[in-house]
Amino acid sequence: MSDLTSGPRETIHLFTVDLPEDALWDFVTEDPDSGDFPLRDALGVEALDEAAVEGAVAEDLEGIGLTGFLTEGIGVEDSAIAPDRARIDALSGSVVIVKGAGFDGAHVPLHPRAPLAHVGSWALTPAPITLEPLSAETAQGSVPPVTPTAPEVTAGRNRYSLWLVLGAAVLLVLGLILARTMGGGA
């Protein structure tokens, strides 16, 4: 029994995929016609947002490497991944990265099975929050105050509408009275 969960939205999971490269793309993509999604099934979950899934072939990441892709491309905290760097960089073949956001932060239990093998899970680097003033030239200056406009006078129209409604009501009542009188005399 695995204690692996999808974790918060900011969690990244790395799995090796024991499939040839040409089969990887069908594995990580939901079939729009049938709804089949082999990755979702291999994770043992009911729902997975395909937009939160990245497939890759480790050898295709030459120059940056898989750890570089995880830290610079995806946003995993460099210090969090440091203890696993050698093991990750030694991986070859197909891999899949699944973001916790794909489970909508629901902390869903994951039960990976073949062709998946869990390598590790890490947190994304939190985005820095800055409250610095904007420095672009287009952000400079001030916005002139908005002068309130006087509301449109509609008293005449409202009075006219009232008379129309009252006139229609009077005609309706007269029509009912007339119909009753004519129907009662026959």
C-alpha cells in the first residue's frame, strides 16, 4: 500500500514510463473520442487534467538535463531536488511529470502501476511577491478623475408609461364587464 498522494496544487511528481518513445504520447494523452486515458488508469485515479501532464524523453533534454528541466522549466525548488539530482540525471527513456494541479488540489491517493515507477515528488518554487512600483514608461502618469454625469431625466417617460398601464387596465376591466353583460343576457 502506497502513501503517495497527489498533494497540493504546487506538487510535482516524476515517474519513469517503461514504454518506447512512440507509445509515450498515446499514454499521456486522453483519447477525445473514447475518454481512455492510460496515464490516469496507471495512476489509479478517477480524474486527471491532461493540461497538468508533461511527457518527455530524458535523452531529448541534452544540455539542460532532466533536473534542469524540473527546476528551470517546471519550477521545482532547486534545494529540494538537490539530494535526488544524481539519481534523476541517471534516468533514461520515457518520463512523465504530473502536477498536483491536475487533481485540483484534492490530495487524491495515487497507486502507480506498470508501466509507471515513481521517482520522486517535490514542491514548486513559490512565486516571489513584490509590491514594487511599476517602472515602464506606459505605467507612469496619473489617471484623471472621472466626472460624474447627471442621471438622465426620465420622469416624462415614466408618467407616460404609467398612463399606458392604467389605460390598458381600464380597457381590460371594461372588456370583462361588457363580456359578462353580453354573455349573461343570452
